[in-house]
Amino acid sequence: MLQGHIILAMGGFFLLLGIIFILGNRREKKKYYNSILLTRRDIKESITHEPDRPWLHAWQIGGWTSFIVGVVLLIIGGILWYIAP
């Protein structure tokens, strides 16, 4: 019974972490590209987003990975909690 609770807690943690990373990535991208527009360094870069910035995608990839792991852990924890005596 305790295994189900622990896995559910871990799943909730990873799910919350994934949502925070995904929302943080959106804010960081918006902040980065708006700062380029305000300083007028390169208007083409702010419009086309080229060259691509891989570090802006890292938080998104990590967020989705954490989100998926959290969902899987929640499903497994729910099953264990349901079937455990």
C-alpha cells in the first residue's frame, strides 16, 4: 500500500515539475525575443527566430519528458494503490 502512495507522490512531483518547466520555457522565449526587438539588434532574428537557439528548446524538452514520466508514474501508482491489499 505504501508503494502506491510513494509512486503517486513522485508522479505528482514530476508532473508539477514538467508544467513549471514548460511554462518557464514559454516565458523565457518571449522574454528573449522581446528583448531583441526592443534593442533593435536584429529585426530579422526576432521575426524569423533564426538562428535557432538550442538552449531555448532544452527547457521545453525537459519539461515534456518530466510531464510524461509524471503521468506514467501517476498511472502506475494508481494501479498499485487500487490492487494492493
